[in-house]
Amino acid sequence: MTDPIITARGVDIFYDTKQAIHNIDLDILPNKVTAFIGPSGCGKSTFLRAINRMNDLIPSCRISGDMKIAGQDIYAPAVDVVALRAQVGMVFQKPNPFPKSIFENVAYGLKIHKITTSKTEMQDRVEWSLRSAGLWDEVADRLDDPGNSLSGGQQQRLCIARAIAIKPKVILMDEPCSALDPIATAVVEELIDNLRKDYTIVIVTHSMQQAARVSQRTAFFHLGSLVEYGETKSIFTNPTDERTQNYITGRIG
Amino acid sequence: MIDLTKKAGFGLAGRHRAEKRFKWVGRSAIAISLMFLALMVGSITLTASGTLRQTQIAVQVDLGAENVDPTDPASASYGRLVKSGLRDMFPDVTSRREKKALYNLVSPEGSFEAAKLVAKDPDLLGSTQTLWLTASDDLDLYLRGKIDITLPQNQRQISDKEVVWINALQANNQLRRVANWNFLTGGDSREPEIAGILSALVGSLYSLAVCFALSFPIGIGAAIYLEEFAPANRLSDLIEVNINNLAAVPSIVFGLLGLSIFLGYMGLPRSSPLVGGMVLALMTLPTIIIAARAALRSVPPSFKEAALALGASPVQAVFHHVFPVAMPGMLTGAIIGMAQALGETAPLLMIGMVAFIVDIPDSILEPATALPVQIFLWADSPERAFTEKTAAAIIVLLIFLISMNLIAILLRRKLETRF
Amino acid sequence: MENEHIVKKFDANLEKIKATIIEMGGLVGLQVNDATAVLLSYDKSEVDRIRTYDRIINGLNKDVHDRAEILIVRRQPVALDLRQTLAPINISGELERIGDHAKSTAKRAHIIHSAPRADAVLDMITQMSANVQSMLEDVMVAYATADIELAEQIRDQDKDVDAIYKNAVQTVVETLSKTPDNAESLIHLTLIARNFERIGDHICNIARYVHQIVTGEDLKASVDPADLRLDK
């Protein structure tokens, strides 16, 4: 078995005095899609956001325990959060392209991280990102159009292209398809499956079918605890915990 | 059976009536406010229309070498020459009092005007010339029928004798009415027929420029810090409450502050647009901060989140994504603040911008007055002709305001189209 | 069922599939019982009735398939629900095959009837019939109540049936050498005995599915088919 890329040990997360995450141990394997499922308010999004320290934005949020990426504690004082987020990209629930052109959207990460200053290199990288996100053929002739002139599904793929432009190791996705129609969802799911070759993907989803379709591993969260974690196949065919069973089969638990 | 045309039941009739009633109340409210607006603008325009033209008198002035030295025409006493010209027209006037009344037909500025005409056109020298000089305000008013001559003589500004002279001048085509450019190009004066608005306009412009240059960057900076970076604690709350309270502080208090700090303590020049602008900036700051914060808050947090998730630093996220989107809104807030500052009188009175300024200020350090103060001064003057000037000044102020708002709208549209 | 679904219809749909299977089980049991009866005392009208049963069972089999199909489309069942939806498709198939064996037995009854009776073999067949009927009843109870212990006992019961079958074949072989003239009826008797042996196997399969529904594990397929490939 390959070594995990993300390891969480005894992670607790608090909002003020309210504990949102209880003592979570979790290993995320590289080049796999890991799905976090669970009822609303179970802490799956909170835990996801702890992986690239987006929770830092909430002043009342405190975290304790070990959260390591490739062996480095991401909450260590020496860690620069900007460097962390360059390695751990994120795609959000609602497509949120910047109010700029399609090109600018993808190039933004390259610019702020000064990955390249040459114009042709920049263009190549933008094209590569858009191709990886399966969007190039649809936007190649209108790169200067505003990002929000695209359809919802295209916008979400633009956001994915924007995230992969800086070549992160991990991409976090917070319910990326909840605002999309089934066709756009299918396109994004296909894309997620293709991206798995080069990236580790962690996806929070409310759709259990989606978790079953796109992920190789699934973690079920309930009331801030990790109830069950394992191969997606076994979670959806034969879960060991009754709470998981009740949740995925839609029973009153 | 379902009958969709059935009106009875569900209290439908009453609900429809209530809806209609509300629509009509709304429409009448708008109609009433429009009526008042029209009334105000109409009456001001009507009053101000008198300033559009002014009356001039043709006076024969002897500019011969014995009266005006051709080598130094400025040293001549034009006042005496104008007076003698007037006497020549009405030789039967002999008493001192009548002479004085006769001289008053021409504005006291007439002699300066004569001097200016000569300076502009030296060819006039050497002979007797017909010069068109500005007539007095009373003559102007009489010509426009604003003076009721059926009243007893002691109750009107113009005597029967003067009426006779004016009629005689008119019969000889020695009176004419011309466009009053002087109002827009001249400074203030004690004489309403000469008083112009330019010095006040320039004073206002300077003050506003100072006010904008100070309050916009400071206000926007404060708003961005408070909204995006300040930690949420007691101190921030306290600052927020105080800014909101500051916006409600009467403007005269800011004037007092300016008087004691800027003039008294810092020793900046009195009556100058610099100090005026600084005081107005103090007054405008809370408005700008509040409007800018509202504009920043209306930017979807998803932009900032997306930038942060890409590894942008908080400052980059705010300045690359939040600030440009909030800019039009912040600008609108700033323009509203500026418009308020433009109309403000009280704080300017406190720092001495109420002075009588004839010259047009060349810099922000020279004494100046502002449009609203000018209006206040003219409205206070006893001469009847100043009523018209007041109205005209109000119109200038309104045009200033409207063009400022127009600029704001154009700017906002231009910024907003960048997706 | 320990907990109810939030969507009540889901429970109702699953219940309906289960009830249909149990109805099929009852009919198949009757069929087996009647087929054994005509073997002992031939009655043409009885045979016709068995054929009618068969048509009903085929109809119910299709019914189970349709219900399972629409349930998958509508509810996308997972885990326990998925097994409760898929297993009935197999169980109803097994039941249908049991019915076919009963029908085949009934069809051979008149040949047995017209030949001299071989009581020894016939007794053994009656015994097998009794055994499989009790097994069928047990397996249906096990299915209805998700009782895996009961389901596991079925395999042991089937061993008895297999032993009797072996015995019956032995007896036929012995009788055949003594009375070769009765060969035709004896061969038919052998096939009939084989029918009951097969019925026992089908019931064992059903017991396996019951076990699978409850535990999620397949008793038989514990080996990955890929490991058994010859070209490996």
C-alpha cells in the first residue's frame, strides 16, 4: 500500500467553545479521490477546510491535533499558509470565477506566485490548464470574454482549471456539483476521474451517488466524528457501522 | 367544477381595492414631491432670469489729451470724466443732490469700466467717445418694470426726476440691454450689478479638491482596513460605533474644530480653501467610510475566498478582487459625501470663509469664499437686485451638483462594464 | 427491519417484493407437494393444475423483476437495500426453476403410473419430497425473518436429500439388473429423483442469498474469479 499524502491524527476543531470535529484520525491516499459524506453540520466541510487552512479566516476557529501533508505539519509555526495553499488548491460549492476574463482567471495564480513572467509561457500554461480541465475546446476562441459569461458547468471547470494552473498536489472540492445540472455534473465527474492521475482529490458531497461514482475511498462523518472510512465499494455495499448504513440507505437513524 | 373567473369569496374585491389604493397613494406621493420640486426650481429660475442680461448706459466721455495723459492713461480720473459726461447730457441739473442722483444712474464701477475699455483699446484716446457703461441696479430694475412707480416717491428706490432722465435716455437710444457675462466671470462686489460668482465658484472648487484629496484616500483606506483586516474585537466595535456617530455630528462642530486646531493651533491661513477643504474632509470622512464599507460588504465573499484558496495573500486578495468590484460603490459614496460638502455653509463660516472676496483666488492658500457662503451673503444684502443674484447663484450651485453626480454616474458605468 | 426509511414508499416497495417472493415460495411448495401426490396416485386434472401453477409462478417471477427494476431506477438502493432488491431477482429465478422441476416430475407421472410400481424407489422419492418441502418452508421463513442461522441449517438438510438420492440411484441400478423390462419407468424414476435432488440444490442457493442479504457476504464466491483463470 502506498504512503498516505495527508495524515490527520487526533484532530479537534472548535468554534469558540463548540466542538465541531472530535478527535479525527484519517489517512488520505495519493492519486485517489476521497469522498467525505455525512449529514449537514457533521463537520465534513470544516475538516476539508482544515486541510488548506481556510478555517484561519474564521477568527473563532481553533484546531488542535496533527495535520500533516507529505509528512509536514501544516499548522507548524514555520509553515507559510500561502505556500500551503499553492500546494493544496480548492474548488467551491458555487462556481466563483473572478470578475475578469477567462484568461485572467486561469493566469491569476501564475501571476501571484510569479511562476512565469514570459508571455508565451503564460499562454501555454493557461492552455494546458484549460485543456486539463476539458474546457479548452469550448473557450479557445473567447479567452477574453468574462469568466461569468460561461454556463454554470463551464464556470466550475474554469475554477478547476484555475486551481490546477499552479499544479497543486491536492485539490479540495467542497460540493463542486451542487449548483450544476446532471449533464454538467457528469462532465465534472468525468474530469475529476481524469485528474486523479496527477492529483490527490478530496471531495465533500451531499450526493451519495456522486460519492459512489467518483471516489475510491469514502469517509462518513457524523456529529463531528469520523464514523467509517474505507474503500468506497465496501462503504456502499456493506458498511460496517449502523449509522453509515442508516445514512446511505436513507433510514431514520 | 373549477371557475377561475369567480370573483366572490377569498375577499378578492377587498384585496384588489387595497392594491389599487396603495398604488394611487404612491403615485400621488410622487406627484406631490415632483410638484414641490418644480415649484422650487421654477421660482428660482424665474427669479434668477433677471441676471441673464444687464443694462448699459451710453455716456459721452471726453478722452482728450487734456483729460487723459496718452502716455499713462491709467493715471487719469475716469470717475470725474464719466460724471462730467453725465452732466453734459442733462445740463439743467444743478443742485448737489440732483447731481448725486444723476451720477448714481451709472454704477460706481463705471469709472473702472471706462478705464478698462481705454486700456483695451488705446485708439479711443484723444477725442470724445461714447462708452457703454453698466447702469445702476435701480435703473436696471426700473427698466424691467420691477419698481412700482405708482407708489409715493419716498417708498421707492427711484425718484420721479430719475424716471424722467431714464425715459429721456431711452428716447435717445442711450440705454441698451446686453448679456451679463460679468456674473460668471467676475468676483463679488458691493454693487449687485457688478457682483459675479466666479470667485466663490473657484473657492468651492479648491475646497472640494482639497476635501476629496484628503477624505477619499483616507476614507477608503480606513474602510478597507476596518472591513477586511481589522480583528473583530471590542476596539473595532467601538470604532465602528464612533464612526457612525460622527456621521451624525452637526457640521458646525467640525467648523469649531477646524477653527481651534487648523487655524488656532496649526496656524494655517485663515479663510483659505485649504482649511475649508480640511474641515469639509473631516465632515465627509464618516460618510465615505460608511458607504465604502457597505460597498465592500456587498462584494460576494466567494471572490476573496477563491483568491485566498489559490494562495493569494490577504492584501492581494482584497486589492485584486474585492477592491475593484467595490470601487464603483465606494466612488458613489464619495461623491455623495462631496455633494454634501459642497452644500455645507456652517463650518466654513467658522473658519472665516465668509469674507468679502473680490479677487478670484489663485491658490488654495489665498482667502476665498464658497458658493453656499456666497449665497448666504447675498441673501443677507439689503439691495433688491441681490435677490436675483442669490437665485442665480443657487442655480450655479445646483448645476455644479448635477454635474458632479453625472460624473459619478459616468465613472461608475465605466468601471462596472469591466465585468 | 431495524429502522424505517425516511421515504415510506421505499419500505413499502421492498415489502411488496418480499411478499411476492413469499407468495411464489408458497405456490412452488404446493406444486412440489401436488407433483409428489400425482406420482403416487395419477390424476390428469391434477397435472393440469400443476401446469396452471407454473404459469402463475412465471408471472410472479416477472413481477419481481419489474418491481426490482423500478425500485433501482427510482431509489438507487445501496448496501442492505441494494441486496434486498437484487437477491429477490435471483431467488425468484431459483423458485421458478424448482417449479419447473415439479412440472417435469408431474409430466412423468403417467409413465410411472402405467408401469409396475417400484415401491422402494418411490418411497425414497416421497422422503426426498418431504425433505425439500420442509427445507423450502424453512428457507422462506429464514428469508422473511432474515434468520441466517435457520438459513445455514438448510445446507445440512440438503445433505440428507443428497444421501437419499444416491441411495435411490443405487437401488435403481440394482433393480434394473433384476427386472430389465421395467427400464423405461426406472429411468424416469431416476430423473424424478434427480429433480428433487436439484430442488434441494436450488433451495440451498436461496439460503445462500438469504445469508448474503443479511451479511453482505457471499458464501460461495469467496474466491476471486480472476485467480481461477487457466491462462494465469
